[in-house]
Amino acid sequence: MAKKDTFRVVTRGANGEIRIKDYDSAEPLLKMHSQVGTEDSSTDLALRGMPVFRGLIGPMPEGKTIIRYESPEVFETLTKEWGAAKPKRRRRRTAAPDAAATES
């Protein structure tokens, strides 16, 4: 299991664009946000024991080494976009015509 060592915070800027900030440890987040608990129920065992912050949704896994936190507004927007996205339809291959049938 890879060690999760990057803390990513995703918020929305004043102009409406997504802002992503990465940190090497939880210390800067502890200075900016109040810790209200620790993650104890994640199916990703590397997230267990990670801090839960007031005003941020997370922790959630992103790749093998990133711990992601999102502002509630970003979480809601991205979740709606994800839910509205239609999956690509797979085309079924048609069977090749039988050689005997095409020669007739």
C-alpha cells in the first residue's frame, strides 16, 4: 500500500474557477482549519486516522499518494457533474459474415 503523503485542498476562487493547493503535511491545514475529528470508517485504510476539518469535505483518496479535501460548494458541484455525466455507450462488435454465406 502506497503512503499517502500529499494533502490536496480543492476550493473555488472568487472568479469561479477551481483552485487546487497541495501540501506536504497536514500542519498547514491544521493552522487554517479547526480539526473536528479523525477519519475512522474509510474503506481506504491509508485514510484512517487522517484529520477531519470543519468547513472541508474529506479526507478522500485521489490516486495512490494524495489525500483530498474539498470545500462543500466544490464537492456539491463536482458530485452533480459526476452524476449527470452519461457513460459512454459501448458498441458491440458484429460477427464477421460467414465466408460460405458471402461467396454464394
